[in-house]
Amino acid sequence: MAIDLTPESMANNFAVLAAQIASKAEEIKTLDREFTILSHDYKRSYGIAFLAAEYGETKHSNDVKRLMAEQATSDKDLDLSKVECNLRAVKEEMKVLRDRLEIGRSMSAIMRMEWSGQ
């Protein structure tokens, strides 16, 4: 596989990388906001479920109340975990893009040396 190392192709690659990084940054921002909202909603729902177990007809131990609250909020916990997983994946994609950018910068420096005849 031949790599095109002309100044124009390298500039185009940097422009594409910059656009991809900007897009991932927006995606991270959106997922982080969603994660924060879902986290707050989960914690609130868990607290309500825990207190409902405490003030129900039968008094329960803290372990039983915790398990009842976990069961009552398991769907919200799953939704939160899905968003957290997506957020981690997009952050990893951002790291890969930044690594590609650093590789491109290194290649660019080498090519500039070659083009200048050093």
C-alpha cells in the first residue's frame, strides 16, 4: 500500500483528522450530558425505591432494602451503563484520532526535512 506524502495530501489528511476530532468532541459532549442526566435520574429513583422499601408495610433490613431498590431501578441502571459504555468507546476513538494526528505530525516533520534537502 503506497502512502501519498505530498504536501497537499498531508494537508488534506490533517483537515480530515481535525474534522473527525471536532465531531468526536461533540459526541463526547452529548454523551457526557446524557450520562450526567441518567446518573442523576438513577440515583434519585434508587433513593425513592430504597425509602419505599423502608416505609412499606413490612420493615426490611438494609440489605433487603438495597436489593429491592436495585431491582426496582435495574432498567435505569442498564440505560446508564449503556451510555457509560458508549462514552468510553467514543473517548477511546478520540485517543486513536489524536494518535493518528501525532503520527501525521511526525511524518510531516520528516517530509519537510526531505523536501528541504537536509
